[in-house]
Amino acid sequence: MPIKKTIIPVLLFTVMVSCLGTPKIKFDSVTHDFGKQRPNVEKKYVFTFLNNGDGTLRIKDIKAG
């Protein structure tokens, strides 16, 4: 009986930890050069990325460089 009481919590803990996973962000490109621009002309560029990890990727903050 004591062995069953020990094994069940250990198995539950192992399953819970394995479900958490680790996120891993992968960008297609990390820089973009707009070249020479005229003043007051808005330009846009989209950075694409994938989560190559096995956990949930959460983006909390984005800042321009």
C-alpha cells in the first residue's frame, strides 16, 4: 500500500511537468532595412515568426530597436 501512495503522486507530477513544454521563437528575419526614405512617409514591415518549441509562446512586450 505505501508504494502505491508514493508512485501515484510521482507519476502525476511527471505528467504535469512534461505537459508544460518549452517555447522557442524562430524569426524568418530579425532585421529590415527600409533604405533611404522621404520625411513623413509611413512604411511598414511584418516580421514573421514561429514557435518551434513544445510549450506555449507568450509575447509580453514589443519594443522598436
